[in-house]
Amino acid sequence: MALDDPKTLVSTEWLARHIKDPDLRILDASWYLPGSDRDAQAEYESAHIPGARFFDIDDVSDQRSDLPHMVPPVEKFMSRMRALGVGDGHQVVVYDGSGLFSAARVWWLFKLMGQDDVAVLDGGFPKWQAEGREIEDMPPVIRDRHMTVRRQNQMVKDVTQVSSAAKLKDTEIVDARAASRFRGDAPEPRPGLRAGHIPGSRNVPFATLLEENGTMKAPEALRGVFEDAGVDLSKPVITSCGSGVTAAILNLALTRMGKVDHSLYDGSWSEWGQFPTLPVATGDN
């Protein structure tokens, strides 16, 4: 059982105890890979945790970019959160319909925007439902709340910074995709991308950080997963994945382990894999 920490990860028991707290805000951040045949918005409208608001990862993004769900401008994030009634003084809990998949991306986005009191629901909506806890299909009553944003630029990296880190080898680049995609054996779910990984990067598939029931492993076990993958935890870490969603699960795990010098490559493989001028490695190294 993970220790409850309202800045990283909380249990369904914790949420059930606090669900009536006036300053609690719950966000359904469900998002599914292209081709999964799941509609996150429709699923939210049919059933969600009482009081939850739907956080649309594709909408709360930088629409000026050709890449999927890139970090939004600060002003857009603030306006979208105001519309959701999420702001200063709120404790935010984020969950998703897979267990622990896309919720970590929204947790990381809040941290990037300088919001500290935000946690992921361990095990997400599947665990909540499996325990027979209350659900509803009613939209919440929303009141505007201002949010003060202080963007933490060190938490996000662009392609130039990642390319430099790969050349200098002074930072561990850790890829959260499945091993078959990392090696280049399996095709990417998005068309037009080369297969493989950033040269010198390590592979920690996000699923290896989770227990069979979809909850996150304990901090010492998480550390073991990273070390077994050859990650030198004395170095700063940049996380990556297909499009910057599951990479955030690695950031959440690293934070749970007490590591602070880590960031996320926002463009991830959706960006790196499309540029023929960037080097690509295949196989296990």
C-alpha cells in the first residue's frame, strides 16, 4: 500500500475520506492512444467520481503546434482551469480510466505550472469502481477560481536540449514506451514515425513501475526497476515516451523516490521520430 502524499499519490481510501472537503477538486484526465476505440469524454459523461470535472488533455494544449498535446501557453492553462473551477488554495486529485496512465501527465502539467497540491489517484477509476465506491453521471457545479501560475521551466525539455543531452551523455534519457517499440520491433501507433529510440537512452516501460492491480510500486521497488534498466540515478533524468503522456509516470515515480532533478521531453517520439536528421538507435542499446 502506497503512503498517501497529497503532492504525489493518494489512495482510493484517502480520496473517499476527503471527497467532501470544500477545497478538493477532482479531475478525470482519461486519455487513450489512437486506435484504442475508447472515448474519454463519453465515458466521463456516463460515469465518474462524484464532483469530478473532465480535463481534456488534447484541448488543454498548445494548438499552434503540429505535435500532439504539447504544453499549453500559461494564459491558456489559467483560463481553462478557471473554467473548470480549479485555482489557488485547491487540493487537486487527478485520475484516469486506465488505472494509472494519463493522469500523471496532468499531475506533471500542474507541477510545471507551479501548483504543488496535486496528486494522482493510485489505481484510478478502475480501482475506485472495483471497490464499489460511489459514482455519478451529473456534471459538477463550477465556480470560477483564480490560479496563480509560476512556470517551472526546468521541468520540460525541447528537442534541442534532448539532442545535446544525448551527445554529452551527462543526463539519463529514459523512455517509457513498451520494449518492442523502444527496440524498433513494433510499429509506432502514429503514422510517419521511424521505429527505435534516442541513442543512449534507457528503457523503463511505464507498466514495470506498476503492480498487477494498476497501483504504483513502493519507492524502493521503483528504484530497483530504474537501476535494473541501467539508469544511473546520480545523473539528472529526462523522461520520454510516444507523445509525452506516459513519460510523466516516470516523473511521478522519480518524485516518489525523492529524486528532484528530472524533466520531461514534451515532444517525445512524436517529434524525434519524424525528423530524418536526428539519429535513431534500434535494439536494446
